[in-house]
Amino acid sequence: MKACLPPVFSPTARLLILGSLPGEQSLARRQYYAHPRNQFWDLLDATFHSSLRSLDYDARLVALKAMGIALWDVVAKAEREGSLDGKLRASQANDLPSLLRNLSELQAVAFNGGTAFKMGMKNASVFSHLKVLALPSSSPAYTMPFAEKLQKWHLLREFGK
């Protein structure tokens, strides 16, 4: 059974980005989006004209919070061989309502990938007061060209600092 990482947030976050469940490298390093080919940090850098990728991990998280962005996953625990979302089995959902109660300034939730969106929207009523965005996955397994992903990720600009 694989378990998610703890949420990264500041109470003043305006945007929550939810993935499905971190991949093998992320879980091993205890860092969100640790696979070097995952485009998450590059997409955020290009969207917000930031330099998160150049920072060490702890500094990235501090900067992310300062930008009004929170991170977590929709899956708390699951069985999965490897890192692909399609291999998730026996998944248990994270307690998103509890996190949302701590985010009084939250305006939007963005799902990083189709699996995160599909699983997260099983709790759709939790997000009824928020703008909901379904983003193309930042995973290297999702082969949409970077420029196309970025165009959709630019929707986040409205909610970050």
C-alpha cells in the first residue's frame, strides 16, 4: 500500500492543485513531482514567471505558499505497481473537506490530470463554491506537447500571486 505525502498549504492559499498519488520517485524522495521529467515545476514557472525549478525543494514549497498555491492529492492510500495512474487499485480518498476548512481564501481547485479529476469529482459537492479546473497531466507519461499543456495551465494565472 502506498500513501500520499502531507498537504502543502498556507491558510491564505487561493489555489489548490490536486494530483492523484505521487509516483515512485516522489514517494522515495518524499517530494512532490520529484521525477526529473515531470513538467509540474516547469509548467508553474512558465505560468507564473517564477523560478521554482531552480530552488531546492524546501525553498520551492516556501515560494509556492507565498504564491498562494497549495498542493495535495485526491488519493490517501492505494495499491499500485509502478507510477502510472492506470494501475491504481483499492484507493482510499484523502479528507479534502478537512483541508478545505483550513483554506478560507481558496478560490479554485485544479486537478493535475484526468485521473485526479475523475477521482476528485466523486466529492464534487465539496468544490461547489470553487472554480474547478481540469488540467492536462504534468506527468512524462502524458505525451501532450509542453506548449499545449502550458496553454491550459495558464488558466491558473487568475488565482496565483
